[in-house]
Amino acid sequence: MTVVVRPFADADEQQVVALWQAAGLTRAWNDPHRDIARKKLVQRELFLVAADGDDVVGSAMAGYDGHRGWVHYLAVDPRRQGHGLGRLLMMEVEAQLFALGCPKVNVQVRSGNEAVLAFYDRTGYAADGASVVGKRLIPDA
């Protein structure tokens, strides 16, 4: 595997958005370009891509608030899924969060996404009995 996990670079933006779209992560109410712009302002170093040469084939956007780590936009090119890229990205995210003193990582998975839940189960994650609620403060659409 010639894939390298590295920090997001500005030149990656179009490929990352295309990746998120191909992986089915984008929604009408979230502008992915705005999400990237926001992430670049806060803990930019926790926005990672998996690159195979000049091609972005995976991404993970993480954060740490001093209590919990979070992972968003974990994506692998659908043509490359099942070959360990998601696990590679999560291992790097976990290592970086651990280095910051993060004691626990949380991941939000949309209801009904059984394949992704199975992936997280295989990588040591488990449902922890918490419910997630949200409130939009700044509309994207």
C-alpha cells in the first residue's frame, strides 16, 4: 500500500469534497466547503487525509475538547473500502488524540448505517448508551 496519512492541505479541498460525496456523507443542510473552512480555524492538525500519490482516498476530521475526542467525516473512496484504509485513518486519529491526553473517542453514525456500525465494532468501538441531540446555530443552506 502506498497510502500516506497526512494533514489536510488547502489543495486537497475539491478531492475531499468529492470523496465525501462519493462516500455518501454529504447532506443538503451541511455545506462541505463551509465545514472545511470551519475546521481549518480549529485544530486544523486533526484534519487528516489518506493520500495515494496525488489522489486523496480517505479523510478523517477529528477534534478534542479536553473531555472527549470526536471523529467526523471518516471516509474512504468506495473503490478502496475493505482494504484497511478506514482502520489506518482511525489508528492515526486515535494516536493523535491520545498524544493530547484524550481519554475517550466518540463517533456519530447516522441511524440505519449498519455497515459503518459494523466497521466501528470491528475496530473496538461499542454503543455506549448515549443519545446525540443537535441544534443548528448557523444554517448552511
